[in-house]
Amino acid sequence: MSDQYEAVFARYDTDGDGQLTVDEVTAAIAGMFPETEVDDLSGIVAALFAEYDADHDGLLSVAEFVPLAENLPELGSAD
């Protein structure tokens, strides 16, 4: 697993629990598109979780985040 993706994951994992919540992913995406209202992202985030939350626990682990970051390079780029 790429150290780059792990570092980006850690940046988005604001509570440091090793899992990304819907709110953390929403904040990450909102940060990519600051003009977008957070409420407008709920459908996008739900679709991302439906596709990438492999164990359907409502959280993204780092292993589940990597494919998402690979398919959405803006999310996986370290600033």
C-alpha cells in the first residue's frame, strides 16, 4: 500500500480512529470543491460508500480508501 495514500488517509481521519466516517469523507470532498454546499454532497458520498465500503460497516478503512483515492486522484493527492 502506498505511503502517499496512507498519509492522505491520516489527514482525512480527523479523529485518528483508523476509519473514515461519512462526515470525514464529506469534509474531504468539500475541501476539494469549497464552493459546493456540504448538503449537496450527500448523494456523492453515499455512492462512494456504496462502492468502496467493502464490508458495509459505514466506515472506510485505509484498505478501502486506497481504491477510492486511485479512482479519484484529487482525493488522493497530498497537498
